[in-house]
Amino acid sequence: MIAEEKGVPLLRNREVGEASEPGLLRRVWDESKKLWRIVGPAIFLRTTSYSMTLVTQAFAGHLGDLELAAMSVAATFSGFNFGLMLGMASALETLCGQAYGAKKHHMLGVYLQRSWIVLFGCAVLLLPLYILATPLLELVGEPAELAREAGRVCIWFIPTHLSFAFLFPLNRFFQSQLKNSVSAVTSGLVLAVHVFLSWVVVYKLDQGLRGAALTLGFSWWLQVLGQFAYLACGGCPQTWKGFSMDAFFELWEFVKLSAASGVMLCLENWYYRVLILLTGSLKNAAIAVDAISICCCVVVVFHDKFALIFSSSEVVLNAVGKLSLLLAMAILLNSVQPILSGNCCSLFVCSCHGERTCHFVSPPVGYDPQV
């Protein structure tokens, strides 16, 4: 009987398969490694990129309350365009992922160049918003003094704004090839340079708010140049064949896809920025804007002590301390929303309706899902 069972192929194969099948923990570990290979550098990239703005706000905060409020409002104003550009660049993820999976590697470089063209055109069209920032801020209720100072900072933010058109597509280009570590390393190195340059320009050269804003623009462009240098020097030989005239074809189709992909991300990115602008209509606008902008940037566990990085004003520190508990609750509730949005990604219309409901119903009840 034993000899007969050994001669049956199905039984033998099943025993071998059961013996060779990895356990649950092993499979979880293998999948986690694959996941963190992508999300690890992506998290680091987002953290370091966002930290550059925080560093700039921190240096501005030690210049004075008005300077911190102006920098916060200007960064928020610029953030609306940031959300639009980032959303439009997200179209590159789908196109590059499909081309890379289909072994059409040369098309990744073409898509990258198309994205540069479309996003740069969009960036140029948005420039009047920076130029007319002062009257626009006054229109939404910002005090005249704060609006004028923030309007000046917005003009100095134009170099940063233009860098978005080139940096975001590069990030998506590398990510589609599992090379987002290039973007992460570049951003980390630039952050270190940015901290040093901000200290030199603001304090040693005494350039004040203007120096802080222009240094931020320089650092963003440094990221662009660093990543493009890696690309041009042969870092992606299969996907980058140099500049091509094919990039100028089918631009309108690319525009439509880019606009569609940016709808949800724009709503998510814009929402909490509206709160900062609305605080400008409160009493003691500079203090209110300082407090809400710092609370949107700090870790709750450090409470009011962490705000010392941004400001030495006792009034601002007390306001930050009072807002920290509300921030903690908002972060807890916000942890659910990205999961639900991700699961609805294949149902684009459903996901968009969910985002619109969340972001139009939330303001009246005072809940911020994106703090």
C-alpha cells in the first residue's frame, strides 16, 4: 500500500507542495519588504520636502509674529497651486506604470517630457495669482498689513512655484521604476543644505523674510537639478533616451488625464489650507494665523514646547497649547479617510463624491480631516 501511494504523482506533489509552502509569518515578512521598498523612500521624501517649508517658517517666526504670519499665509496661498500641480503630476504614475509593465521603457521618458510641458504651461497660467496675491488676500478677509506682507512673500515664492512643474514629474518617473530612493536621497541632502543656507542668509547676511523665501526656492530647484543630473548621467538608461519631439504630440489628451487625476488630491490638499486663510479674519489675526499654522505642523506629544522652534512669543505658545488637543483628535479621525479613498480608487466618481461630501460638509461643523 505504501509503495502504491508513493507511485501516485498527485499525492507526491501535494506533499512536496505542503512542505515547501512558506508559513504565514514568512509571507507577511516578504510582502512587507516589498511594500516598504516603495513606501519607505516615499515617506522619507514627503517628510523631508515638507520639512523644508517648516524650516523656512521657523526662521521667519524668529523674525517676528507678523513675519511668521505672512510666511504661513503665503505658504498656504502657494499650497493651493501645489495641490493642483501635484494632482496633475499624478497622471504620470498611471502612464509610466503601464508603459513599464508593458516593457515599453522608452515611453517613460516621453511621458516625463509631456508632463513637464503640461505642468510648466499650467504653472505659467497660475502666475497672476502670485502677482495679485495682496488684493486676493484682502478679498478673503485678511488684514491689510498681513495681506501686504504675505503678498510680497508670494512674489518671492514664484521660483518655488515653477520648480513644481519639473520636480513632481521626476518623482513619479522614478517611483514607477522602483527608484524613488533617488528622490528620497536627493531630498534629504537638500534639506541639510537648506537648513544651513537659511541660517546663513537670514541671520548672517541679514536678508530677513525675503532671504528665507528665496532660499526655499533655491532648495526646491536644487532637488530638480540633482534628480535630473542622475537621469542625464545614465541613471535610467532604458527609460531615458534624451529629449524627443514625440513629447509634443497628444498633449491635449495628457492635459485631460492630468486634470482628472488631480480632482481628489486637490480637495484633500486645499482643505486645511482654507482654515489658515480663514483665521486671518479673526481678532488678532497675526496671532491666530501663527497658532493654527504651527499646530498644523507639529507633533502633539511635544505640546506647546515644540512651538518654540517657530516662535518665542508667549501669546503664540499659549495658543498652540490650546489647539494641540483638537489636532490630536483630527489626526485620529483622519487615519480612516485615506484608506477609504484608496479602496475607491477604481471607482473614480464614487471617490470624488466622497471627497466632496467630506470637504464641503466638514467646515460648518468644524472638523478638519486633513490637519
